[in-house]
Amino acid sequence: MNRINRRSFIRIAASAAAVSVVGFPAIAAAGGKQQVVIVGGGVGGATAARYIRRADASVEVTLIEPNKHYYTCFMSNEVLGGDRQLDSLKFGYDGLAKHGVTVVHDTVTAIDAKGRTVTTRGGKSFSYDRCIVAPGISFADNIKGYDIVAQEKFPHAWKAGPQTTLLRQQLEDMADGGTVLIAPPPNPFRCPPGPYERACQIAYYLKAHKPKSKILILDAKDSFSKQGLFTQAWDRHYKGMIEWVSAVDSGGGVKSVNAAAGTVSTEFDEYKPAVANIIPAQVAGTIASVAGLTDDSGWCPVEGKTFESSIHQGIHVIGDAAIQAPLPKSGYAANSEAKVVAAAVVALVNGRDPGTPSWVNTCYSIVAPQDAISVAMVYNLVDGKVATVEGSGGLTPVDSSPEDRAREVLYAHSWFNNITNDIFG
Amino acid sequence: MSVNKNLPVLLGCGMLLGSAQLPASPTATMLADTCAGCHGTDGASAGPATPSIAGMSEEYLVESMEAFKSGERHSTVMGRIARGYGKEEFKLMGSVFAKQPVTVTSQQTDPARVAAGAQLYGDNCEKCHDKNGALADDDAGILASQWLPYLQYSMVDFKSGSREMAKKMKKKVDKLSADELEALLQFFASQQ
């Protein structure tokens, strides 16, 4: 039995060939430099571009992003509260260019996984050895009537920039005594604690300037991130100002809007709030579905070790667009995933094994000027899937001291400065 | 099961993993890169409070992380993250940051306090925190140019007992007034 017969020899040969195709397919023709094309210049895409160049400056990296500037969604709630200016969230791509990344401002319209080519609206075509897709989120149609026009009446402000300015302006313009309605989306969505930090920041503004006003949160869920800590913060800082209604009690949250009439409706009730922040359900950024990278959920299935698409070889999907649970859809997670994928891509284009990944997430929420809370976690790879490291992570303790809460505010601001430097160079 | 059936699998794995047959530990760079979100790229923090860890000795990083992990040293978020790693992983992270230059920051400090701090430094701190706090001795952190709020938090924790002081340090700190301690911290923070 200890010999290789003809049949098993064929199997061996076939399997070895398959491995070399799947594992290390893209060894370029003699002398050719390895090409990596990155679609999307947000947290994931920009971090990946920089870290690939850090790891191997011989790899040519092209980052394709429609906008000249990126506004971070994280910390944009402080703009709504009034303690931060939108410009402090604005980042350009000069830093990446200095690291040798070719930045192209254009919109990707197609990705041909077989031909390994990315095509843009501007009519350009880029061939790649490995492609990284980091398109963030786009909105689903779960709220009737929430079209482009309605977005101007009831801003989502879930992609920072003009939408953030608009929502802030509406808060400034509203009369004292009005109601601000917030409609958080169903899971999964970008920045799970975001809507509830937003309630804090808006309440902070209203308490100082329009103290008779109220905030009504009509949730599409029955529970939410850091719920105990947020409920405590609402009670501690904004008592009587914030009412949260679960999906069970509202019939599943906001179902429709009428921009012309200024109304927002659930299954049971119609509201006419002074300001409404409608955050729709989310799916992966549009190019992900156009390129066939999404499954029925609207998000992109990926392999745990390399975040290579489970659907198309040679394409890695990172950040909010990927199905990456238990990693959350957060800025820190996108930054962490991008570094793991950058290392994997550099290894793969050089014909090496991608190595063992390690991820971290930390999310701060600033609930008052001297009070912040956080959630953190360390992740590793178990049986080919992302897993939480047992015993690690967790929330700010409910009974943490005012001194520690104040420290968390400065640590949150430090995190913002450091992660944005890390992303945009 | 016959040997023949196993062979293709074994051969496949060998080619896929190269020389590494068992799940390896993440590399030092892989681990250290996860710290950058809060502590800055290569451990050089842009502040205003999270400390730079660039230039810290490997031994000091390991000792600090072990203390955070056990809860012996007070923290907000660091202890929660430290519990995700073992000593060997701390060593790998430490090996990366030890190679980095000490971060130079530009912070607002009071010249009069800095001058007073310089006097106190020579008498009280220099023996262990050499080179104005810039020397990465095995058992001392980098104080030179460190973010002032972090230095202040550290002193609050030392004084409250939520972070243990070395006996020699405690003797000195107990003798100094709050003003003198603040002058010392500003002296360290002002180092260029």
C-alpha cells in the first residue's frame, strides 16, 4: 500500500497544480512589477495602500477614489454637538502620493475578475495582480419615500460631509421646544454605537441652546451597542430629554417618509418632527454588487485569513462592505483589516504564504464633553474564520470614575489624530 | 485510510504553507501594527494624551502589558486589550517599538515650571530616568517629550496607589509638593 499508483499520481499532480493556481497565481512575467489596484479611498482602502507600500515598495499601488477629499464619519457627531468643525474631519491624498501610491480620482464602473481589470467612468482601464475593494456602504430601500430629495429634507448624515453640515444647520435653525427624531437602521450597519452617541451630542447642543427640546429615537432594533452605558449617559447628562422606542414598540421603526409634508411614519404613527435624522438600512458600496462580490445579504463574503472574496479570486474586500463579523463595521476595524490584507497581498504577490492575522478594534463614544465610553476587542483566526480572543476586550465599566471617563475623552481624541495619520499618512 | 488517499492532501498543504507546517504566531509587525490606531504609526503618538510607545524598551513594554493584563496597573482601555495576548506576543510587539526613535512632540508648557522642573530633576529623577527621561532603560518608560496629560494621569495613579511605584521613586515623590511634581512633568514634556 505504500506506493503511488497511477490514479493517485494524477490526483497528486492535479492538487499540486490547483494549489499553485489558488495560492500564488500572480507571479508577474519576467521583470514586471506587481500591480495592486485599490477601489475606494476611505479608511480601509487608504490604509491598505499605505501599508502595502511600507511592506514592499516594489509593488505598484493604484488607488481609485472619486472624491478629492475624504470626511471621516467617526467624530462627525461632535460636529452635530458643536464642539468640532467639519474641516477637522477632511483628509486629502497627498500623504499617500508621498508614499508612492498612484492616486486616481475617478469612479470604478466595472471589475473583471477573470481578466483582472478595473474600468472607470473616465474610460481608463487598470490591470492588476491583486485588487482590493473597499467601497464602504450604500443605502438600501427599506424606508418608503426616502429618495435623493428626501435626503435633503431628512439628512442621514451617515456619510460625513455636506450631509453633516445640513443636519447641523437644521439643529441650529429649529425653535426651542421642537422634537429631533432619530431613526437608527437595522443590523448590520456602519458604526453600531453611532446613532446613540449622536443622540448624546445632539442632546448636548439642545440642552445648552434649546433646553425645552426633545429627542425621539425610533429604532429598527430591540437592542443596541453599549446600551447600558448609553442609557446611563442619557440619564446622567440629559435626563428627560431622550426617549428610545424599540422596534417591538414602534412596529419595526420608521417605515416611510413624506418629504413634501415633512412627515415620518412608523407602522402605527405619523410624526412631524422639527428635525429628522433618517439612517436607512445598509449594504456594501455599489461597486461591490456591480462587480458580483455580494451575496443575498447585500454584503461581501470573504475568507477569514486574507479577506479574499469567497466569490471572485484575486479580489479582497475590506472594511464596512465585507462580512467580517465578529469584527464590527468600524473605522478601527477597517484600518486593522487593511493592514492584515496589505501583508497578505504583499506575501501573495511575492509567492509567500500570507501568514497568521491579528486584528484589534476600539470604538469610543463621546457622550458629554468630559465623558466618553469605549468598547474594545482582540481578534484572531480560528478554523479559517475571524474569532474574538477569549477573555479579551469589553466595555467601559458602568461604575468607572469621572476621572477615567474624562481620560477616555482625551484618548478618543488621540485615537482620532493617530488613526487618521495612520490612514492618510 | 490508505496512505495513497492522504498523500495529495499532505503535498498540497506543504506547497501552500511553504516551510511553516503549523499555525504560526502572527509576526512582530502584524502585532505591532494593530497598536497604531491609538498609539500612532510606529508608536509615535500625535496626542493629545495617548502616550507614544516608540523607543520604549522591549522589557518595559512586556512588563507594562503584563501589569495592565492582570489589572495590577490601572487603565481605561489598555487592560481590556492586553487580555487578548500572551507574553510571547508582547515580546514581539516590544521588539518592534524598541527599534523606533523616541517621539519628539511640541507641547505648550510653562517656561518657569520647566525651569523649576529641571532643578528638581537633577536631584530626584536623573538616576533612573537618565538623559532627561529619553533613555529607554530596561525598567523605565520614556518620559522625555511624552504627552503631558498622560504624564499627569500617571502621577495621579501613582499617588492614589492604583499604579505601583518603585520604592526609590515613592520616597522621592512623597517628599515633593503637587506644584513640584507638576513642574517635573512639564520639564519632561518640554524635552526636544
